Amino acid sequence: MKAALNRQMTKPEEGDEDYEERRGNFKERPELEKLVNLLKGNTGVIFTNGDLSEIKKVIDSEAREAPAKVGAIAPDDVSIKAGPTGLDPKQTAFFQTLNI
């Protein structure tokens, strides 16, 4: 998405592969820079003319939980009681990788 927006903001120059195609349509679009600056990491963008509440329902119905990542901060306090892991001592490298 970022690459496509940056391309739209870059004035076509002779020698570009698509110079002939873009030179007639090019228009300065400084407002796109604001959008490019908001796109960080894995960002999804949805364009619609439809009802936003309906779209939100669809997105919420498709959401699924993701496993925790190293260094992530939990939104709530998490307490785990001490006890057996059920893993063989050779398998505890998994916990060491997570710094647990």
C-alpha cells in the first residue's frame, strides 16, 4: 500500500517504464503523505461506500486470537499458578526462548 501511494506522489520522469501512461494523469497529491505516514507495520486499509457498522460486524466476526509475542505487554494482569508444565525437561527450551 505504501509503495503504491508513494508512486502516486512521485512525478513521472522520462525514462520511467510507465512514463507515457502516467504523464497525462499525474496530479500533485500532498494529502497522500499524511496517509503514508500512518501506515506502519501490518496495517490494513478498507475503502467503502457502504455502511460502516455492517463492515465492522464482518471484521469482528472474522477476528481471531493471536499468540503472544516476545516483549508484548498484556492489556490485563496475567497470573499463572506454579505447577508442572507437562513437558519433558528437554522441552523447556520453549519457555527459555520466551524468557519465562
